[in-house]
Amino acid sequence: MSTTGATADPLAALGELPGVAESVESVRKAVDRVYGHRIMRRRSNEITSEAALRGARGSAALSGADWALEEVRRRTDFSGDDEARVVGAALRLTAEAGQLLSIWRQSPLRVLARLHLVAAADKADQVGRPRQAGERVDEPLVELPLPGAEEAHGRLDGLAGLVMAGGSAPALVTAAVVHGELLALRPFTSHNGLVARAAERIVLVGSGLDPKSVCAAEVGHAELGRAAYLAALDGYVSGTPEGMAAWIAHCGRAVELGARESTAVCEALQRGAA
């Protein structure tokens, strides 16, 4: 991660980049709209469950398993081919993320290791820990230069320090940086994209921005498309103020679209109850 200058709170400094405050405000308004819906006050558990399913579907799509929502809803066996395993991993991560909220701020590295263990769902030696020198990374849809294991470990420790330190940065900024840094580093041997998006969700929920987890950013990322996602990620990796701001804005738009999706679910439930 690069910032615009030395500061005790580099995440807060990113919040001051041109256009970021506007993205933060736009996200807040979108979140407020869905939380203010009358159905949310009566049937929020249903909205949360539906957002989890749609978020998992979106995250899997970005990792190469672009299934129809009804197929994800219908299936019970996700142990078949590679795409089925990706969808299964995304569903497991979405379920697990809610169990790790209380641990995140105290031990983000422990949470990330747990997310990788859940996603990989096997007992191989490289599962549930950052990769070591010489280990391959299976993340074919992210073609950025791969940092060496030593650099990845150092930057992962730095990211964890920022999370534990807290600070005054808006939740959107912190979530975008966690997401972008994990994709840039690809600290695990597999499933880095799924883990990065699950970590983004944890930040958004744990920060209080989306406490009921109904504004699934994964839905928005998938809707915006893989090409736009990777182009915005290039901006993050560049470390330039413009690139960082563009990535944060992209993540903000994804949250807005996730909120819009849940608003549409609320509207459908309201029509059904009329």
C-alpha cells in the first residue's frame, strides 16, 4: 500500500484523496436507504440471508464460477468440478465471516488464516498460513506481478497493524485497502480473491457501516464486471493518488450496488406481503 505522504494514520490520509469523500457519502446514503426500508424493520434476517447468498454468488463469479443465482440456491453438493468447489468455498466464507467479527480488530492475521482454511477445505500443509518462498500461487484471474513471500509477509504484518490501530478512516476506505492489499499480495497459495472479498465484508460489517450485512459488495463487484474490477485493482497497485482513489471509488460503487440489490429484495418481499 502506498499513501500520499508520511502520516500517523495513512488510511485517514487516503480518505482525503480527491473524490473519496464523495464516494463515502454516496455509500452512506445508499446504506441508509436500504436500512430505512419498512421491510428491513420487520424481516431483516431474511434480507441478510438473501444478501449472503447473492454475495457468495458474486464472489464466486469473480473467481471464475459465474453461476446463475438459482443454480447456487438449488445445489447442495459443491464437491464436483472446479467451478462447484469455488462456489462452495464462497458460500462457506460468507457463512464464516459473520463468526469472525469479534476477532478481526484484535487479530486480523488469525482471521485471514481461518478464512483461507475454510475456503480451501483441506488439510494440505500450505492451507491456513501465508505462503512460503518457492510456493506457487493458484490465482489465474489476477495477473499482477506477484510479490515475493518475504515482501508479502512484511506487508501483511503492516496491514494487520493498521487494522489493529484503528484510526479515523471511513469504513469504505479501510475495506477497500484490506481488499486491494490482499489481492495485490496474494499471501496464500490459493483462494486469495475469495478471502479478500470476505475480508472486505468483515470490515464493512464490523465497522458498523453495514451491521446486518445486507449491502453485499461482492454483488456490486460482479455486476461491474471482472474487467472493471481488475482495471481498478491496477490503480490500487500503482500506488498513485489517482489510482488509489479510483480503487476506493470502485469499491464504493460495489457497496452501493449491493445495497440496491437488497433494496430490490425488500421491494419484492413487500409486494408479496401486500
